[in-house]
Amino acid sequence: MSDEAFSGTGPGVRFTAADEQKKRGVRRMKTIATGLLAFATLVFALSTWAKAAGAGAWAGYVAAAAEAGMVGALADWFAVTALFRRPFGLPIPHTAIIPTKKDAFGRSLGEFVGDNFLAGHVVRGRLAALGIGRRLGEWLAAPGSAERVTKEASAALRGLLAVLRDDDVRAVVAEAVTRRAAATSVAEPMGRMLGKVVADGGHRGVVDLVAVRAHGWLTANHEDVVRKVTQKTPGWTPKFLDQQVGERVYKELMRFVTDIRDDPDHPARGAIDNFLADFATELQTDPETIARVERAKGELLARPEVQDLINSTWAAVRTLVMGAAEDEDSELRRRIREGVRRFGERLATDAKLQAKVDGWLQDAAQYLVDTYRAEITSLISETVAGWDADEASRKIEANVGRDLQFIRINGTVVGALAGLLIHTVAVALGG
């Protein structure tokens, strides 16, 4: 065996230090079995000599036992050796079975594993017997488990956020948000919301605020308003008349805004109510209005400012989540711990939930074995097919050869006893 094969760096079968120790055990057992054969041979030779020298009837019994023990030892040596190599290198049929039938063994092993270990009913039965749901619940409810799960989950989350490329995530988020917003009609939901707001009078506070702000602005910008009005008068009118017109317009505006501000039942407020109610109805029923709103939505989404705002959400979310994941006292980690603990306590005691979790696991396991059984079994057969035949034979012999040497030892002992019995019966029958 090469150093490379022993170290496990080469292709094919890997030999380990444990395999080398097993090989030494095989060699010791071979020595014992061979020594027993040599002992039987020596006893046969001596007993045969003693029988010929007239030592007595006992020599015949011993010789018969030793002879049969030799035959049994040789037969079993041949059988054991034929599994791994050709005895004496002779091309005897049906020898070196493992090296020559390695690929067939690999296929048979793959089929055996697939039929008996990767069958759906076998996997489901084994998982059902384990009671994973109950055990998982008891473990999660145990002190320290929720903290451990939270710690590992936080580490995994931080690792995930660390490896994600911000540009890629921002692009995905922007594309997803934009596509979702573009595919969602906003006119009808806006109309329903606006109609409810108007019906409940929720808009009146906004009207009050606008009236107050308009009155304040007019008060603060008296001269500007008058100047703007006078600039629009004809050039041939006298200046003092223009000033009077400007003041008159300003006073009417102030009176109008003040009346709206102070009178909850002002006709202008009613006109605003009617306008908003009609607009809410049009948003829900008028195709032209709906189309205009959808076009405006598309134009708004296409603006760079909106896209920049969407892109910036990922950075904010990432910073928030990273900070919460790193802080053991953060609200995020606290809620995860409490949630895990409560789930574990419920899972440990709720038989229906346990059955549901076990069912999910069984369904998942059955799906995996049903879907990938061929790949798993082919992995076994292809792996065995890729082994070097001689190395595979030595590997198998190193693991089972020690037990096989007991077959040789037992063959010697059983053969000797059988020979002794046969000789005894033959003598008793007058042979």
C-alpha cells in the first residue's frame, strides 16, 4: 500500500490509521488460523506414524480428527481467500469475488439502501417514532436554549447582511418595489379612502389649517399682494386708482379667507366637500380619471428622486437590523428570545402542534428521499465503481478479515470433531 493511499490524499479508497490497526489484527488472526492448520498437519503426521508403528487404536482416532481438521481448514482458507484474491494466483472460476464483482456490489448496495433505508414509509415511520416535535419543544423551553438560538440566529443574520452586496440588494429592492407599485392600481383605493374621509368629516381639519395659514400669509404679505394686483392693472390708469384697486382686492381676499376660517358652514367649505366627494367617486368609477392617476403614478415612480428614496430604504433597514442583531438587549433579540421560548413551551405540551410539526418534517423528509433517492443511490454505486479493485479489496479485508479468520479456525475445529465422529461411527459399525 502506498503512503498516499494510507494518508488518504490519493484518489479512490482512503486508508486511515484505524484501517492500519485493523490490518494488524487481521494478520494476527491469520497467523493463529495458519498455525492451527500447521498444528493439525503435525498431529496428523505424528498420529499416522504412531498408527503405523502399532501405537494402538487411539492413533487412528487422532489421525482421523487431524485429517478432517486439515481438510476443514484448507477448505475454509480457500473460501475466505477467494473473496479477496485468487488463491495462489490461479485463475480459478468464482474467485477474487470482491475485486471482480465490485461494481455489481456497488449497484446492489445502492439499490438495497434505496429500497430499505430511503423508502418513504421507512423514513416517515422512523421520524414518527423519534417524536422530534416534542423533543424540539422541550429543548427550546429549557433554560438557555432560547438564548442560544437567538445568538446563533443573530450571528447568521449578521453574516448574511455582511456578505450581501448593497448594490445588488438595492437594485432588487428598487425593482421589486417599483414593479409592485406599478402593478397595483391606486386610483380606486384612493377613491374609497377619500370617500370615507369626506363622509366622516376627516378633511375638515385640513381645511381649517389651510384657512388659518392663508389668513396668516395674507396678513404678513399685505404690501406684496397689493403690488401684485397693481402690476396687472392697465398702464393708462392713474397710480392712486391702481393703489385703491389693490387695497380693495386685498380686503376682499382677507374677508373671504376670514369668513371661511371662522364660519364652519361657509358655502366655500360646502363646495370643497362636494368637490372631494365627486372626486372620490370619479377615482372609483371614471375611466379617464383612473387613467390620469395611473399615468401620474408611473411618472412619479420614474422620477430619480423617488428611485433614490427607494434605494435608500435598504441602507436604513440594514443599519437598523445590524445594530439590533449585535445588541443583546435590543428589542429585536428580546422579542426573538421570548418568541422562541413561548413556542418551545407550547410545542412541548401541545399534542396537536407536535403532530403538525412532525407531519411537516415527515413530508419534507419523504419529499427529499422520493426526489433524490436515485441521486443518493447512484452516489453509492458510482463511488464504489470509482474505487481501485485491489485497494477496495484490501480495505474490506482490513475491516472484516479478522472475523473471517474465525471461519478458518472454526473450520479446523469443526472438521476435526466431524472427522473424529465419523471415524468413531465407522469403527463402531465394524469398519
